[in-house]
Amino acid sequence: MMEKLNPEVLEWACQRSGISREQIEKSFPKYSQWLDGTKNPTVRQLRMFAEKMHVSVIDLFRGSIPNYELQIADFRTVKNRPTEEPSPELFDTIETMLSRQQWMREYFVREGYDEVPFIGLYENKPIESKTAVSLAKDMHQQLGLDNDWAKSCMNVNEALRLLKNRIESMRISVSINGVVGDNTHRKLDVEEFRGFALSDRFAPIIFINGQDAKSAQIFTLIHELCHLAFAKTGVSNISDGEVSTDKDFEPFCNAVAAEFLVPKEDFVPSWNTTEGTLSHKVTKGIRTYKVSSFVIAKRAKDLNLINNAEFSELWRFYENELQHAQTQNTAGGDYFLTKQYKLGTVFSEAVFTAVQTDSLTYRDAYDLTDMKAPTFKKYFREVA
């Protein structure tokens, strides 16, 4: 005899999933009867329901709402208020990355790797404007990039790829993905989060929400790198334009990213010597620094190069740019190249080496990379 389902948990699971009641009842016509106890689902229906809601079957029989709080520190806010329970997509993404980190850490420690020097480099430094400028300069040195590095990149995609490669050369794994695993039906919500950092002395990870505009991904990448300089694990959703230098850590990380991507000593003379309208100056800034118009406008405002009225004018320019970027940022392209961005170079190389040296079975490697045997072999043969 089947134990009694908890209607409260059923309703919670549906609400958490974000699926409408209409859609649920279309998939499970007797759902209302499950709630009032007049009908019980079959074992198959129960498994299908749990899978669709992204919870375990056991959870549906619990006496109270299961605890699905965020597994890591939560730096996200919505209109200056703490966020609510994470979506199944965010929860599952973090769970996957934590599992990969645990495996990488055990592997690197077992193989005698040294700690990653960058992690915690600024752990005891004060959160203030001078520190932001200092860290931005240190990041340039650590990554081997001059202030004008972005000028040599043809476009924002090339700039993102260069930054990702340089960061991974420090043995910091970078994963960029816009869906849960390879499931295109489970897109990640940019409004919920833009990225997160998993700090670890041996296996640090930066995850970037691939649904975001490419210029925003660049900003988030440096923002999360700042997290690792302070050895802070956490998930972020702060906008690339909300640049501040107060003592709140998230705006501080944005200040570091702004100084790194748009250095004051380079930006001010460039702005002042560029003739033409405000839009022309901003457009030149976008081409030069490979960031969004908001970052350029906010940087100009914070450095007293424009006034509030001019900033408001540029805000409208940014909104149009954002809409265009979102329509252009669609999924597609070569599966294996996309997979390389999802897995990251550090993780891919560790898995490949571990398999080749019999430190990892192929079956476990398939599970870690979310690939089947033929796909796995082709990925490492042709791409990674």
C-alpha cells in the first residue's frame, strides 16, 4: 500500500518548478484528485511528476516542505531585498558544479598539485576604493594583460575567449552555460543570477550564465574572479552597470571589474579627446573596451565626465542595446565547441588525463561530463 502523499509538498513542488497549474493538469489530469486524496498516482506517474518538478519521489511524502535552500552563500538581491528560494535550474547547476569541484580537488591533491596562488590573494585586504584599483592592476599582471588588451580583440566574443583562456591558465576552471547541463528546455534565468564562484585552494570554479549578453558575461567573469581573490564562494546577480565603491562586497567587485575593463588612466583621456555626440563617445568606448554601453556611461558618470541628465540619455541607449543583445544571444552552433565552454579547459584536461592514467574509469568520466561514450571520445579527439 502506497504511503500518503503530502498535498502541501505537492503544491510547493509545483510552485517551485514555475510550471503553471494548467500545464500540470494537462500532463497529470488527476492532479486535483491527488491533492484531495481521492486518487493516488501510479508509481510511473509519481516518477514522471517528480522528474518534471525536479525533486525526488521521497520528498513528495515528507511531512513538511523539504529544505532546498541555496547550497552556497547568496549575494543576490532583487531591488535591495534578499532573493527567495532558488529555482530548480539554479539549484541543479550549483549541485553539478560542486560535484565537479569535489572530484577535481581530490584529483589535484592526489596528484600532488600546488594550491592556486591567486585564491585568497586579497583575503585580508580592506573593502575600499584603493583596494579595488590595486586588485584590478594585480589582475592585469596575473593574467598578463595590458590596460589596452581589449583593443586588440576584433569583437566581444574574442575578448571573452581571451579572458576565459587566461583565467584558466591560472588553473581556475571557467564554465559558461545557459542551460542545465545540455537540457535546452531548462534555460537559466539571467534575472535570477549572472554567475557564481566556488572558492577552493586547489580547484576553484567560476560559472557564468550563458543566457546573458556576451559583454555582460565578460563583466561577470571579472566580478567572480574578484570573489576568488578574497576566497569567497557565492552566487551573484548584480547588474554590470551597478558600479560603486562603497563597502558592500558585491558593488566592490563591480568596482574592480569596472577598473579592470575600463581603466581610469586610459579611459579619461580617450573620452576627453573623442569628438562628437555622447552616443559617439559611448560607441567608441564599447568598441575599445568590449563592455556594455551601461558600463561606459556609468564609468563616465562616476568619473565626472557627464552629468545626471546626460547619463539618463545614455540609459535609453543602453536599453535598446540590451534588447538587441538578448535577441542575438540565441543557442546554437557547434555542439562540441559549445561543450568546451560548458565544461571548461581545466576540468576537461583533468578528466582526460585521469582517464588516460587509469585514475578515473570511463563510466565515471561519462557521468562527470554528462556525455555518452561516442560523444565523449569524439569531444576529446576533435576539440578538447
